[in-house]
Amino acid sequence: MEKIKLKPCPFCGGKASLIKNECPDTGYVGWFVYHDCRKFGPHGIKTRLDRDPKCAAQAWNKRKE
């Protein structure tokens, strides 16, 4: 897989991670971006689950002007 670049956290500037989530029962593979941002809350922030890692990265990288 090609390297997917992620923007830093919009709240604290920390590094986010692209996470693969696979269901052993169904074989479904989904991707989301997660960052353990303490400025946002105790559970961090993440994107929705998406079948395509590029779409998950696009959702994370999208910023309002």
C-alpha cells in the first residue's frame, strides 16, 4: 500500500494514525483515523469507519477554511 499522509490533529497538532479494523467472523475490513487528543476529550478523536483507507484519510485531512 502506498504511503498515505495524514494532517496533524487540528486541536493539538499531534500525530494521527490510520487504523485497520477487521472482523474475524465476516472478514469485513474497515479503516479509520485515530488520535489520542487530550484537548478534545478523554477518548480521543476518530473518523468514521470506511472500506477504503484513502477515504478515511480524506475525511481526516478535510479542514474548514
